[in-house]
Amino acid sequence: MNLEQLEYIVEVAKEGSLTKAAQNKHVTLSAISQSLSNLEAELGVTLFSRSHLGAVPTPEGKIIIKKAFEALGKIQEIWEEAQKYTNTLSGELRLATIPGPLTVLINAASNFKKDYPHIRTHITEKGTQEILEDILQDKLDFGLVIIHQHLLKKSEGLSLVFEPLFEVKTVVGVTKNSPLASQSSITPDELCRHPFILYNDTYVKTFVDEFVQAYGPVDILFTSNITDVITNALRQNLAVTIGLDYSFMRDPEIIMLEMDIPYQQPVYLGLVRSAERHNSHISMNFINRLQYDLKNK
């Protein structure tokens, strides 16, 4: 038994296919097949049921593959621990965030870079759905998104882990020269009398869809994923916007109005990552710093 064999069986289990596993590992199909057969012969256990539909772990195989996954994680920890003592820990950290928390994310990355100068950190700003897809395709290590019931239900069956950081609130955003600026809250009936400008995000769309079902139709002036465009339209009193309190806190021009809605499902700013890949020492260190910065802002 060797590390290469453990990596192969974990990859086959993840993809459900020897062909896809071979492509991901940049080896031939015969190399994967031979390695798997040799390991099964050595262990005296059939790890996968193979057919033209793919490779499915046997009951015994599931247990052994889980152990292999854990063993590979420990080996990665040993390698990273050794590199810390030589100050040569290298690699890359790939992360993305929805608009709003980007400033805090950059601050955490800047502090992280001081301790790990050889780590290449890539930060992008994207919509929720694109972040989830990139994580599933191993293009990101983790993302910062809004976690809500609709997203969790939609993501059932996907190999994703969601970790809430803190609760956020859905509010109405207006500028200081808006006729609504003197109010601290707004009723659904009042809100329906104003056109909306919306940020193009899964959660915002879900909230507005549910609002329409409960309180009637609304006039959506336009939807955009450019925050400056939305802010400029608000300055001209063309409409109001709906979003999360956290995304407005750093904009001195935006006044937040609470919505007089009896009950809202809890919503959280949180992390999303793959359930099929190990959290490296690099990722966990950054996540711990990010959690601290977010909770202390």
C-alpha cells in the first residue's frame, strides 16, 4: 500500500468513475485500474463495484475509503507542520466573497500574508451561485456567502459545508435625501408603493419573490451586480433597494430602514467549502483570522 493508491481510491470515490479519476490525476486509465486492483488484492477486499455506469464503493470499501481520506489529511498536516519550521510554507489560497464583506476579507488577507509570505492569495468578488459552482469544481478553497433556508434546501445533495458566522438582517436602503430617510422602519404596504432596484443575488431574489407572494406585486426598476450603479440610482431617488444590513454598514450615504414584517427566517453571513476536500493548515489559519475580524467589526 502506498500514498498514490490512497489518493486514487479517494478520487475514484469522489468522481464515481475511474476514467474521470484518471483525468483528474493526469494518469492513464490503466494506471488507475491496475493500482486499484493491486490494492484490493493486497487488502483482500473489493473496494468498488464496477460497471459501465461507473464505480460505486462497496460497504467495506466505504469504510476503507473514509480511513484513506483521513490518512491523507494527516499526512498533509505533517507536511505543513514541517514547512512552518523552515519558514517555507508555500502554495495558494483561493477564495471569493459576495459584495459587502470584501474589505474585511482583504484586511484578513493582508495580515495573513505577513506571516506566510510565500502563499499566493487570490480573492475575487462574485455572486453566490458562482461561488458554489467554483467550490464544487475545485476552483476555490472556500467562499463567503449569505446562508439562508432556501440556499440550504437548494444545496441538499451537494458536497458543500455551510458554517454560519453571525446573523444579519434584511433591511430597506435609501439615501439621506430620500423622503423616507426620516423613518426608522417601513411597512410592506408603504414599500410596495416604491420602485425597487435590486442587487443581482440569489438571496435578494428569493426574499423579493416571497415578499411578492405575501404582500402583492412590486415594481422592479432594474437589477444589477454593480453596487455603484445602485447607489447612484438611490441618490437620484429613483427607487429603494433591499439588502442585508452588513452590506450597507460601510456606506455612509445609505440609511437603513427596518421592515415591519412579523417574522423573517434567520439569515447568516457565513463560510461555504467543499465536504470532499481537506481543510489545509493554510485554509484553517486564514478562516480563523477572518472569523475574528468579522466578529470584531
